[in-house]
Amino acid sequence: MSAAVLSILIVSHGHATEIKACLQSLSGELEDLDHQFILIDNLAETDFIEKIGGLRDNMTVVANDAKAGFGANVNKAAAMAQGDVLLILNPDTAHKTGKIADAVEFLLADQGRGLVSAVLQNPDGTDQRNFRGFPSLAVTALRAAGANDWSRKPQFYRDAMLHDLDTSVPVQVDWVFGSFMLIRRSTFEEIGGFDEGFFMYYEDVDLCYRLRKAGYSTWIYPQLVFCHDHRRDSSKSILNTYQKNHIKSLLRYAWKDGALLRPPGFQHGIVSPGSELDLSGGGLTLRMGRRFEQILFAATLILSSVLAGLVSAWILGAAFYHSLPFSTGSVVTIAFVVLTLFVQLLLHEFESTGLSDGARRAVGALETSLLAWLLLALVLVLFGVFTTPGMPGFYLLLGVFGALFNYLGSRLFARFASPGGTRIGVVTMPPAAEISRLVPALPVGNQVVARVFDASGKSAASIFEELSSAISKAQIDHVYLVRGMDRSDLCLETLEHLSVFDVPVWYVNLTEDHPTAQRLRTPLRSRSREALQRGLDITISLFALVLLSWLYLTVAVLILLEDGRPVFFRQPRLGRNQVAFRMIKFRSMRVADSDENADRLTTRNDTRVTRVGSFIRRTSIDELPQFLNVLRGDMSVVGPRPLPPGFHFRGQRFDLLIPEWNRRYRVRPGITGASQLLGFRGTPETPGEALTMMQKRCQTDNEYIETWSIWTDLKIIVMTVVKGAFVSRAY
């Protein structure tokens, strides 16, 4: 047969009868669509072909000699497929409404779309919600505790399970059930198909996770609806076969990808199909390394290397300083290990941008150990431990050997591990085939996933619009401006436009025999300075949450007594690089009047505000839950105040009126800040007053960003408390 447009892959585990019903539901839907069926009979059922209604001209049936897992069977079917697009379909599904051809067209319309799923419904017509956020340890534990059946689920659990996600339009999600998956055959082959180590469960999560890591997105297409019976065989045993397979797969997923510890963050539902990038150059993988290594393995290796250094230091220290108590040395050693790992986390050590560079590894190891060593030394001096006999010499050896073994561990890890991908945006005019020439010039690790922006015939403003959309959706981490044979001035114009973002920008020259890359703009803050601020943010946030826990509880009770649930209120805000997030506040307005999209500013004597709300707004107590945003990394304690997308006053948008306005988004927004201390906050009375206030706020915020230091943040925090800057003109 000629190459099919669509290859439909169905795996049967004794479901011949269900397959017959599934095929019947598809008969009219596929009349105008070139297709083929590939069926895998995993149990080699008797009279299988007769039970499914007989063979068809476009059908291939394979009976297994031995039972295999779902992923292995789909891979076998995909290897025989001739279509450009694969439809992985469960036998217990049936077409209800919509056109499969439309879903295929939606998938192929954007090279960045890796996988598309229909909406699945239960037999009773209810929504099956066949999509989720990537699981974390907390969410997995709650699911095991039966959280799905709780009448009141924690909000973070609802967010992770995407319970409140609107699917009336095509929407991006983390992962979808393997019951219905549309994916390009080339994409499926590129990422290696399903991991056959999963016999049952989590293979669909793992596939979508690897798609995300490779730069592809996963979508729900609600115009296409299938019914999914979703039955499970039951067992009276305490731990039946399905449960055992579920646990095994969960452990494999946790070990293989480490995603349970650090599931990738994502702003679900914020990206609308109408605002998708026009990637005329298409998605392009410049160089794909081996599959992503386990974060757990990395953590174990780092810990063992540091421990080896510290044990050596202890032995030498004990030999020279016999008077040092064993208990004191052990406590200091453990504290140094913990601090070293904490600093490595803050500095993002052992990631793709550094492992391929030997000098970078050496500097990183020294930087990590030295910072941890200095922090712990400060603590030891404050508590008088440093004066313990033998401690100075021992502590010196501790730092030396800790740094040495830290470096040796990084070398070992770099040899055996393949770091994760760095997502880059490549602005170029040469053909895509020439892009591979720039790979040797890119000092960004072993794996680079690129999105190509074709600059041919476009202005710098047009290119910036596309890049801006990608950066604000957290789709790229670096920008590479590739010089062609002409229009080199375009790079300078684009560089100027990109000054509103805090992303590294490189200039790549392909006109020479050996491509070269030069960094034109570095991040605003070094990794050490970034780690210092993040460490300060985490410390103060934890301290505030614990110290003010009584106040949180009191305000929550008062809100419940006056106006019922919910206690918290979430609004969209723009964070660093204009990436959207949900800011948390105590609810101060009546439930029916809550302005979830921040379309209306609060006015004097606003009837929407409750009595409790009026008090907590005047005292800024309603802002205190934002320490949770700080812990999540959306905000900092100090920074420009977070503003909603399209912030305006009576129709006048300040990003259109104030040229330097968007430069405030180069850092994380803060709970307090320099402009707040100077009184540039609250609700103005007139458009002229609003514009003047925002101009002063913009100038103050940008001055703070340009002249930042950790001492500036500490000064602002102290002044905020002392001067009562939280008490404002808010209504």
C-alpha cells in the first residue's frame, strides 16, 4: 500500500470484542482519511480475527508469542507503521464527536507540538480529565492516600491534577493518558518511543516528560471527543497485579527521570493557540545526547564525593589535633555536607551549561565549597565553636579536601552523565541545514534543543515579537543571533530590543571556516549573587511563615467567619522575563465580586471589599501569603512589585506610554521594594497622577535593578519593617 497519512496502533490484552466496537465507531470517521490499522494481539486469543470482525485491506494483525508490556507492543507496532502520524489508541475507546483529521491538522500546524490528545469521556458522558500535571512526591503521596475521593482537595493538589483547567479550547498540559495519543512518527522515533522498562503504568507520563525535555509540547484538542471505558480488573488480594505494576513503574519513573523530586514547572492554560509562535524554520534538534540522567544519581554522586573529602579531612584533622572532640567534628562535618549540597542547588551546579568545560567545573567546585565553608565558619564563630581546641586546623583541612573531592566528583559525573537540554532560540537567515555548523561553537553542554526563527525579510521588531513570546512562555533559555552574509546590523537592533529580558545573548559568526560564538550580554547577576539572593529569600520566607503562623491562622478564621471560603485569592501576575504566575493573597473582596483577572482597580469605599478585607488591605496583611510565592521561586522578598498582564489605569497601558517600563521584568518581582518605600504605590485619582506615579516607580525599580547588591536588599527589608512601608494608601 502507499504511505498512509495515519497509522492507528491498537494493543489488545484480551480485548477483541472491544476492538470490534472501536473499529465500528471509526468506520465513518476514517472514510476520507488515508489510514492503516496495526493490531497487536498480546495474548494470542483464539479466533481473534473473527472476534474483531475480520481482516481489512488496510489492516495488519500480529499475535505475540509471549506477553509483553504496553510500551513494548506500541513500539513493535510503530516499527511497522507507514504513516506520517501515529494514533495510539486503546481498544476500549470509541469515537463520539469531532474529526480526527482536524486533530491531525492541529498537530502538524506547529513543529513545537509533540503530542495531541482528544478529550476522553466516561461511558456516562462525564469528563474523564485524561490529563495531569507532572507528578511530584507530595501529589503522589496524596493520591495514594485517596485524595481523589476527598470532598475538599488541597489547592496545590488541584493545581497539579489540573482540576480547574478550562478545556473549552485547545490547551497545553503536562501529560495525557496513553489511551489516545496523536504523535508524528518522526518525533516518536526521535525520542526513542516508549521506554519498554515500564510494563504497565507511567509509560505515558515518561513519554510526555521526555517530549517536554526535547522541546515539544503536549496538547488537549477538545473538538475531538472519544469515550473511554477505562476498566480495571479487580483482585481480592491486598496487593494485586495491577497495584504491583503501578508501584514498580512509579519507582522506575522516580529513579529514571528524577521528575518526582523536581517536576518541570509549567504555566498551564496561559498559552492560547492564537498566540503560538510562527516557527517558520520549524523545530530543530541540533544535537541529541543520550537520555537524561537520574537526578537521584547526581545527588548520590555529589553527596558521596563530598563525604569522601570530609572523611579524609577528619582523619587528617584527628591525626594532627587529638584534642578535637569526635562529636564536635562530626556535627561540623555533617553541617558542611548539608551546606555544600544546599549551595550546589542554589548555584545550579552539575547542569548542562558547565559539565563539558573542565575549567568551569573547577571554578564551580571551588566556588561551591568556598561559599559553604565561609557560611559555616560564620555560624561557628557566632556560636563560639571555632575556638574549640583543634577546630581551626581541622576546619581548614575540611575545606581543602571538600573542594578537592567535590571537583573529582564533578569530573566523574561529567564522564558518565548526559546533562539536560538547554533550550535556545536561534535567529538566522541561512538555511536550516547550515545551522548544524554552529554546534561546535556553542558552549552550552552536551545537548542543545533549538527553535529556529527565520529572520529573512523581517525587521528587528518583528523578530523580537516572536522571541518575546517564546521567552515569556519559558520556552528558551539562551538567544543566538547568527550572522549570515548580510544584514549584520539586524543583530544589533535585535540585541537592543532584547534588553528588556534577562537572558544570555550570543553572536555567532558562520561566515568563517570555523564558526565562533561571542557572548554579547550576560545575565544581570552572577550565579553567586543570584544564589545569595535566593538563599536570603528562602531564609526570610521560612522565618516569616513560622513566626507569623498565628497571624495567618487568625486572618483565615476572620475571613471564614465573615464571608466563608475560600481564604486565599489568586491573580495572574508577570514574573521574571514576563513569565506568568499566580500570585497568592488573602481574599479581601466578596467571592462574587473577586476580580480574578485584575481588570478593575480598587477605589475608595469600594463596595466589593469586606470589613476584614478593608483592614488587611490597609495594613498589607493580605500580601503575606506571597511568601509562598517566594518559596516557589515566582517572587523574591525584595524587587519591583508584581503587576498583572496588560497593567493599565482607565484604559491607558503603561507599557505603551513609558519606554523603559518592561525592563522591570528582568528580575523576580518582590513583596516589598524601593518604589514601595518611597511611596509610589496605591490607587491614583486621575490618569495624569497615575502616569506620573508609574514613571517614578519605573525609574526607581530600574535603578534598583541596575545597582543591586545583597546589602541593598537587607537595607530595604529593615526599612520596610522599621518605617512601616507595608501600611499604604491601598483601599
